[in-house]
Amino acid sequence: MNALGIKDQRQSGADEVLASGEYPLTRRDLSEIAAMIYADAGIYLNETKASLVYSRLSKHIRSLGLSGFREYCELVAAPAGAAARREMLSHLTTNFTRFFRENHHFEHLRDHVLPDLLNRARAGGRVRIWSAASSDGQEPYSIALTVLSMMPNVADYDFKILATDIDPKILAIARTGAYDENALETVSPAMRKQWFTEVEMQGRRKFQVDDRVKRLITYNELNLMAQWPFKGKFDVIFCRNVVIYFDEPTQMKIWQRFAGLLPEGGHLYIGHSERVSGEAKHVFDNIGITTYRYTTKGIGRKA
Ligand SMILES: C[S@@+](CC[C@H](N)C(=O)[O-])C[C@H]1O[C@@H](n2cnc3c(N)ncnc32)[C@H](O)[C@@H]1O
């Protein structure tokens, strides 16, 4: 096995077909794609993901007019194929999200975290929240809507939400902030009425987030595997349903890096099937469902 859980090509038929339909996807193809996506985004794919890789890429390969996965692998591995390789990332990342997904986090934020942070903002202090894998914006907009429901004039203060994702295509949707009606099912009727406007975009009926909500959020492309350009700390970090795609050592490094970005008492919300692991466990108190508070107070006791 190699680091990606894919059998060494010399020992086991590299040409063995792992998934097929229009084009065969061989073990060698999958191994090369997995190595590239791991290097670029930390996303871990093993042989159990062969059908997923096939279904996400085969249509794209056809649209590029290529003969199959082999030619595609050669294209994305070549220096001239850098743009195609970035495009591959967009196809292989899972962008599923929802307004107020795992709503207990937004309730916790509203009831236990924002009261102090909003008081600090009112007193002239700085407040920063980071949505670290924001997908198409439904997560950061849910944060902003929660904040606005408590303090409609929050934009007058130094209160900002940073939303980042590795996928520029999904960030373009986030910046537009326009969604199909069914995406708004988890938004309360009162919030819909106050903060969304019905619009027509390319012949389709959409609901667009108000500029007063957008104004609180800055969207930037950021790869969690790369260096982070931050100077200051964040009071709250949402990093939900992304590290699940990383392997354990990568996850442990990410938790440590978040610890370095939170002040004493800062909060971290993670996805429903994720857990803080490794050394960072000593500085993150688990205070609720997938909800953590950063503290250095227990280090001696827990070590
Ligand atoms: C399943 S969505 C989660 C969205 C949102 N946080 C939620 O819980 O609803 C995962 C997002 O992580 C992004 N992603 C994957 N690998 C990443 C990386 N290395 N750095 C930053 N974002 C990444 C994907 O583009 C995708 O939009």
C-alpha cells in the first residue's frame, strides 16, 4: 500500500479497472489522481472512492474531448495542465452545505458567545469570526443572520466575518449570495422576509441575500493546507465538514493551527462526524456537541 491506501502498482495490476462506464478508471489512474489531490488539498482518497472519482470526472473528461482517464492524468500532471488540475479540485471537492446546518451551533453562538462579543463591539472592540470552509456561503450567511438578529446595526462596529474556501467557483456563488428557493427551507420566514429578495438570474428564480448581510462578510480563496495570511486572532472559528476528507495526521495539524489563532476562551465549531484529536485536545475543552473552547488553563492538569 502507498500512503494513500492504494496498492503499490508494481505488486498489483496497475491496469486493473476499478470503475468503468464510458471510460475505464484503472488503479494507476486513481493512484495518480489521489496523489495530486492529496498534495494540493490534503484530501485523502483510497480505492473505496473509485466510483466517486469516476462519477465526478468522467463527464468532465468527455467535455474536454479526451480519450479517457489516462490522457486526463497526463494533462493534469503536466506543467501546462495547471489550470486543468485546479479544475479537477473543484470537481473532486464536496460542497454540500445548508443554511443553519447543525443548528445547535448557531443557537450556542447566539446564546453563549455573541452576547459578550457584541458588547465588546459596542464598546469599540474588534470581533472576528472565520468560516474556514465556507462552500457557497450558506454557513457564513447563517452566522451573519444570527448576528443581525441580535444587533441589526452591527455593520457600524468593528465586527467582521471572514469566509474562505479552496474552490474559487463555489466562492463566486457565495459572493453572489443567490440561492434556489429550496435552499431557504431552513431559514425562518421572518429572516427570509427581512434579508432576502426574489430575483431572476439567467432565467431562474432565485433568492438573494441583502447587501446589509453581505457587507459583514469578506470572501477569500484559502487552502487549509497552505500558509495562512492572518495577522490577528479570531474569536470564533467554524471549520465544519471539511477535515473529514483529510487523513488523521493532517487533521491533528489543523487543530493545532486553529489553537494558535484563538485567544483564551475563543470558540471552535466542527462538523458532526469530526473530533479534535492529537495534542490540541489539551487546549480545547469540549463544551457541547462538536463545540470547543480554547483554554491553556488545563495544560498542566491534562498532560
Ligand atoms: C462539505 S463542504 C462544508 C461546508 C460548510 N462548512 C458546512 O459544514 O456546511 C466542504 C468544503 O471544504 C472545501 N475544502 C476542501 N478541501 C479544502 C482545503 N484544503 N482548504 C479549504 N477548503 C477546502 C470544499 O471546497 C467545500 O466547499
